[in-house]
Amino acid sequence: MKILLIGANGTLGRAVHAVLLQRGHEVITASRRDSDLYVDITDPASIGALYERVESVDAVACAAGPVPWRPLAELDLRDIRDGLEGKAVSQVELVRQGLRHVAEDGSYTLVTGILARDPIRTGAVASLANGAVEAFVRAAAIELPGRQRINAVSPTVFEESLPEYDAAFAGFDAVPVRRAAAAYIRSIEGHQTGQVYRVE
């Protein structure tokens, strides 16, 4: 399959990229740096330009979605908008603009996270954005054209990320990032739609 992978430079994106290549897929990476193609997923015009360059793909997989991490009392409206645009609106736009570029039986795999169901301090915007993405996946699944499918991968904190996030996720069971990458394979190569694959 020809797969467009957004956000291939992060911990999750690198793992997804590696397993897709191992399974023989053609992978086109896109991000703001060090990828095959440039894209700023917070900019709809940039997403449109990306799709024009790739023309057609069998699957779109997203492993990107920045959100601000601040205490609730310190959040302002810009933080909330940035979080929703960075993780939720951006992924909705990947699907909306992808409708003309993804194969009739192709798929979209979006990323959310455990904070949609198990919040932590300073993570209110992340919880909000994750929940929005999961609701969108369920809604879009009943409207996609042809036999297109859509799912989301919702992991907990990764073992590989504990040096950076351990204090925030105290008491959470971390998982190796390869488990989340395997969920992307399940979404891309499988047959289900409207699913949120929890990796805990």
C-alpha cells in the first residue's frame, strides 16, 4: 500500500514508520521537518498542498497533534484554540481534504490518547482535543464515501517517553511504543471502521 504518514519524526511516528516499512508498504512521510514532504497540519492550505503533491494514496496515518500543557487556571482562550486546532481540527481536515485523494477502499488512522478517558493535571486541553477526535472518528465512519474506513489509536504514555513525562503520568502503566505501532497496522490493514484502539 501507498501510505501517507504525518508526523514521522516523533517517538510514535518513528515506530509506525519502521513497522510499515517492515511490512512492505510504500511510505511517504510528511511533517514540518526532516520528512519526504513538508506539511503544517494546523494550516488547511498546507494540507491541501500536501495532497496535491501525493495525488492519491491507499491510507493516511497521523501520529502528530500538538497541544499546550498548562494548569486549568492558567489557560487562556488561545491555548484552547491552539490545542483544538493542533490535534482535533487538523486531523479532521486531513480526513476532509483527503476524501478526493484516498482510495475508495482506503483508510484513515488518527491519534488520540489516554487523557480522553483518564485525565491528569495540566492536561485539560489534551483531554478535550482527544475526546473530540474520538467522537469525530465514530461520526465520520458512517459518512465516508465508498468503502473508506477511519479509526483512531489511543495510547497511554510510552516507556520510551518516561524520562520526559513520568512525573505527569505518575502511577500509569507505560507501554512500549511498538504496541501502539501495531495498532496502526491493525487499523490500516484490517477491516474495522469507527474504532478507537486503546493501547494500555
